[in-house]
Amino acid sequence: MNTSIVGRHIELTEPIKDYVNSSIEIFKKYNLDIISVNAIISQEEKNGRKAFTFEFTLNIAHLDTVVVKQKDKDLYAAIDIAVDRVSKVLRRHHDKITGHKATKLTEVEASEIEDKIANELEKLESEIFPVKLSSYKPIDIEEALEELKASDATFKVFYDKDDNMRVLYKSSQEGKFGLY
């Protein structure tokens, strides 16, 4: 994790740098892939009052950049509040990742998937067996009806002249046919 601390209109002393670095160490407990952390400390003076602005910019892999700005009269209070706000974002993201029940496809071994598919197919083998269509070329509905009447099958699957897959079936009423 790359860290940088920048001071604008303020001299960065060693105690300030140490405090910011110790605050950044807190982020490691979330086990996220934090690429870089930038801390920007600036001091402003308006109407004779000093105010400190502290900003964290975190670049995290597989997540957008997290930016937190905090303004306060006390620099250390601003740092603490900003750390709490960043920790909240990181905790939520960490909980989202670890609490999700779905398994990534990359984590599942191919053999496990193949075994499950083979087991499912074995269960269905006794009930279902594959049959190829006798003809993949389009035929008229009249031709399909004649073929169905000539055979003892209950239905016929075919492609019509518009390249739509159709099903012609014998109805429960004697001598009637249905068409999907």
C-alpha cells in the first residue's frame, strides 16, 4: 500500500505524520486490496479563526476511489473523524464481500461442476433420451401433417418456411390436431 501525506499551508511535523500513519494502519485490518492512501492536510484562516481540513483518498482494487473530507477546528479531531468515516466504508465493503453466499466461478473447480452435471444426467437417463430431428430443412405445415398422420407418433417438431420451430400434435379429440 502506497501512502503519501501532503500539507498545504501547514508545516508537517513528525508527530502529525506519525499520527496519520498510525491511523492508516487501521485500514489494514479489513483485508482489502488497498492500492494507495493519500492524506491531504490543509489549514485555512477565515475571520481570524483557524480551521483544518483533512482529506483521505483511497484507491481500492475492484472498488471506486473513496474520498473523505473532514473539517474541524482541531487537526487531530478532524483526522479521527475522517478515519471513522473511512473505516465505516471499508467495513461495509468487507462485510459485503465476506457475507455474500455466492461463490465466484473462478473459485469453483471445473471437476466439481462436471461431477454435478454428470450426476444430474444419470438421474434423468432413465426418463429422458435424446432424439435428433429427422429433418432440419423447412417443410410446409401440410407436409408435416401428412407425416404425422402416416406415423404412430403423438407429435412432430419441424421448421416451417419462415424458419420458425413448430410443433404439430395429435389432440385428445379423435381426428383433430394442434399446432404450436
